Amino acid sequence: MFIWLCTMSTYKLRMALNVKRFKQRLRRNFYKKLTVLVLLLSAYSVYQLVNYTVNMHKMVVVCDFVMEQHFKADDFTSKRNGPAKVDVMKEKDMHFSTESIQNMTSKEINTALSSIDLVNDYYPFIDFQFVLPEIWPKVDKTPKIFIIVLVNSGAKGEKFRKSREAIRETWGNQSNCEQRKALKDKSLKDLRWVLVFIVGKAGPETKDDQLNMAEARKYNDMLIGNITDNYLNNIVKLYMGLVWASRFDTKYVLKTDDDVYVRVPRVLEYLVKAKFRRPFYGGSVVLRSPVQRKIGDKWAISYKYYEKACYPTYHAGAFFILSSDLLNILFNYVYKRMPFHVDDAYVGLAMYDFGVNITKIPSFIIKDKATMFLRKAKDCMISPLVAFGHNVDPRLSRQFHGRINKLACEQGYTPAPCAKKRQKKKNATSAVLGVLGTLLHIYEHFV
């Protein structure tokens, strides 16, 4: 019996030791497999990044060379004949616009599309000319104006009048709390700014033009020109605003839309503290956007307007700042390149052709889903924003304005700081990603 007990005890001891060793072995195998899995995932991530980099390289090559080589034999009629003069454009150059296509039958569309020559014709045709406003606000030229804010707005429909009303009540109101706060700052108190809305004509079929004129007389803050108010004429409206702004001895012009929110006193503060050299072109950067060529697309243009496959880097039209010395450059540029309706890209092309450096303003943020962002964003994320868009409707503009007032003006209120993200341990994967990112940045810089 004693021997049997000893034998069983020895057996159980061996079994316990074996189980312990088995668990240790299992643990080691688990960590080995986990390590292998992490390495495989890292390798896959690197592969995806390299693949993305290669695709980016291909896109850049296409943007810079393929289209030029493809049409090299033609050498583009616009190049052979020299720069297009705005005042010599004839009716024969006129072709179907996006709006006219929308009103055609399918058979008419096919006939129209077959007649459009994207290489030798201006599509869509923009009947560009310098237009002076018929109605403009009465603004004293003294004291000097530091910045003029041009807000592109629509003429047709109550929607645009409500947007303008919301701006007048919120960020465009010069008696708002941030403006009162700026008046107490020695560096900002003497800086004057003026905001005006740029509007065209809705047409005789509605009463919008009469309502807009009454609105202009009431608020003294609208430029109304004899321009058919549609997307194709955005460039004409922009130039109308720039021509009017050039009458004043101003330092900067800020172009915006009526579906954004801009904290103008913070813009003044940013420009004063940064002390940028002139010329200055700053805003929210759009990197090498492909040029749309599909007939009927909202942003499509023909090769005669611009021959390359991608635009150079430019600032989104939601909000960008120009120093006043750039206005004459833009006025003269229309005799070098025929203006087209994608106004922000056209301004960017002018800056690129004249060698003006592009300045990214980090606090100018564009979000496609503005409502969702503002609903989820913490105060610490809202506070640094200076310009925010787009698709900011009147209700959202008022909500955002309320949050800004609370953050900037309520005494004793300090937003809780955003929690800092945990610093990830440096490993081979992050090192590779960093190197690839640096190489991509260097490549973008030189290309």
C-alpha cells in the first residue's frame, strides 16, 4: 500500500511538472505566433503603403507628363496662337455648357457631345468680362481697411437669403463678443474689416432680384452685378468682387462662401502675429487635384483652358486670403489664360504661373460632414478653429457661434484639454512608415 501511494505521488508530481512545462511551452508558442502575426500585419501595412506610394507616383507622372506627350503633336492651338485674349472671344468658340446639356433629350445630348472638341474648344464656354456691380455698399475709405471679406452667395431662392441673415447675426456681426474682445487688444483694436456679399441676377422669372435689391438697401453689405447667377459664372462674380475691393487701400482680401464660418478677429490676429511677407496667398490646401474632363461634370474643363491632367496645389474656394498686391496679377492673368468656372483652381494656377508661394493655414479646416463633426467635437477641438466649412447651414452656424462665444468670451470658462494619445513604442514598422512618409514628402516637394 505504501509503495502504491509513493508511486501515485511520484506519478502526480511528474504530471504536475509536465503540465507546468506544457503551459510554459504553450505560452512560448503563443507569443511566437503572436509575434509572427504582428510581423505579418506590419509587412502587409508596409506593402499597402508602398503600393499607395507607387500609385501616387504613377498619378503624378500622369499628371505631369502623359497628357503632354499625348497631345504633343497637336501642341495645342492655344499655344500656337499665343495666350487667349478675353476681348477677342467670338461666338463661334461657344459650345454647350453643363446647364444646357441638362435641358436636352438623350438624342440631342449625344449629338451635342459628339460636336464638342475638348482639345481645341473652350468647354464649358465662359463669356468672361470685367463686370462692375450695379449696387454696392457705401463704405468710407478712411480709416484704412485691413481686410475685405468677400462672401460668394447665390441670388435665387430663400435659402441664400437665410444664409446671409445667419452670417450677419453670427460671425459677420462686428459687435459680436470676439470682435469686442479684439477691440481691447492693442495690436488689433485699430484694424478695420468690411464684409460684403457677392450676388448676381436670378432672372425675370422670379421676384428674387427685387428681394435682393431691397436686402442690399437695408443692410448696405451687398455687391449685385448684372451677371446670371450660376456656377459657371462664379469666376465672373469673383472678379467683380476683386475689382470692387481694389478701390480701397486694403492689405488683404479674404474670399469665402456663404456656407462657412470664419472667426474674422482671429484671422486678423493670425495675420498680425505671423507677419507674412508680401505677396501672400494662404488658405486650406488642395494637393494636385485631377482635372475633370468628363463632359457634363460640374467641374469639367477642356484642354484649351488648361492642358495638364492635374492642377498645381491651390487653396480651396471655401476660404483663402490674398494680399492686395496680388489683385493686379489676377487682373492681368485673364489675358494670359482664359478664365474658367473652377475659380479656386484658376486663382491657384495664376499664383503658380507667377511663382507666388502657397501658405497653408492649419486653422482653416474643411469637413464634408460638418454637422456630424460639430456634434461630436469636444470644446478643445473647436477652440483652435479659425475658419470652418463647408455645408454650414444657418442653424449649424448659429450653434457653432454659440459654442465659440462660450469658449472665447465667457469669463471663468476654460475648455478641458483634449486627452493626449498614448505614445506608441517605436518599432521597425513605425520607422519604415516614417521613412516612406519623409520620402513621399520630399518627392511631393520637388515634383
